[in-house]
Amino acid sequence: METGVERTEVVRPTDARPRAVRLRTLAWWMLGVTVLLNVLSMAIPALIDHPLTTERGEIRVYFDVFSEGNLPTWWSVALLVLAAVSHAAAGALAVASRFRGAWAWFVSAAVLGALSLDDHTSLHERLERIGRDWVSFERFPGYWLVPGIIVAAVVAVALGLLAWRLTGVPRWCMIAGLVLLLGSAIGMELVQGLLVARDESGPIYVLVMHVEELGENLGVLLMIAAAVRSVTITSHDGRFGIAYGRGPAEPDTH
């Protein structure tokens, strides 16, 4: 039966254009976890006097950045794997967009993957035997640093090639990340060795050790940022898109 009342359709507004998606919230969380683990490693034995949290107590060892096969090691390896995957993904997008320097992303991804393997299996410490065959120190314990410097130079060149190919914020993220990663891994290890040679194992040694671990992880986070900042992630009508390069400025979504 006709009622004489016209029906009107409600048209829901849609986004006129894609909005850029930023990952700032996730980045802050990753940074927070990185710093928190470093703080816990120092705070647990300093603030809690218990057999489980002092000396070689299980809780201390589990959070101690100086130990292997524990929570800080897992986090460091996870960051390196994420960096390798993000660089490989950026490389694939760069190939699709015909970016001439796309190969540099794959080189950096391979190097970061190798570094994650090293962190997980302590390969660099196995270089100590090689170092002892090359040189002899009276009290300095860091023999692995001798061949390690050569390895670090190779890593610097491989990752530096990518930084040279990039521009703007991604380039500076790669440069700063590379300086932090290698400066912490080699420089802080050298300082630790010199402190051990002077029989220093107190607060200064502990602080240097934690600065090394934090610097390495911050360097890797910056390299992840270089990959993220090299692509554009957009959201439109509930769909997400990703492309290589930076598009025009859009409102941020978190």
C-alpha cells in the first residue's frame, strides 16, 4: 500500500583520499621494552636482596644482559630479525617501484640476519681463538675484538651502502643506527676489556656493559625506522596499502 512517504537512503561518508598510517605507538612500545629490560637487568640485583636475584640466582641470570640465552638475548635477536625482515620487505617494494638501489636493501637484510644469528649463538665470541693466534695481550681479555674489527668493517660497508643510497630521514636513521650498533658492539666491548685489565668490576663496569646492550638495540631500532620511513602505508575505507617511497603528507593515524 502506498503511503506517499518518500524513502531516502542514508549515504555513509567515506574517506575522500587514503590516510597515511604511522606506527608511532608501536615504535614507542618497542623503545619502552628495550629500555625496561636494560633497567631491570641493573635494578633486580641492586634492589632485591634474595638468592634468586643476586650472584648467579635464576631470576638475575634470566634478566641479566651480560648472560646469554635469556630474555634480553631473545629481545635483541627478535629486533635483529624484525630489522632483517623489514629491510627485505622494503627491498621487495623498491624492486616493484623500480628503485635502482633496491639491491642495497637485500644486502642489509642479509647482514642483519647474520647479526641475529651471531647474537643467538654467540659466534663473535668464538673468534677469540683466532684473536689469540694473531696477537698476545698481557691482561686484556677481548681477543675476539681483533678479528671482530675486520668483521665490523665489512658490516659497516654493507650497511653504509644502503645509507648512501637513501635520502632524508631514512638515510639519517641508517647512519645513526650503524654508528650506535657498531660503536656499542666494538667501542663498549673495548672499554669493558680495558676495565677488566684494571681489575675494575664494579658499578662503572656494570654501567658500560648496559650502555653497550642498550646502544646496540637502539641502533637496530633506528634501522627498522629507516625501513618504515622508506615506505608509505595508507588506509582507505578499511583497506590498507603499502608502497615504496614517501607520499604527500596526510593526517596521521596510530
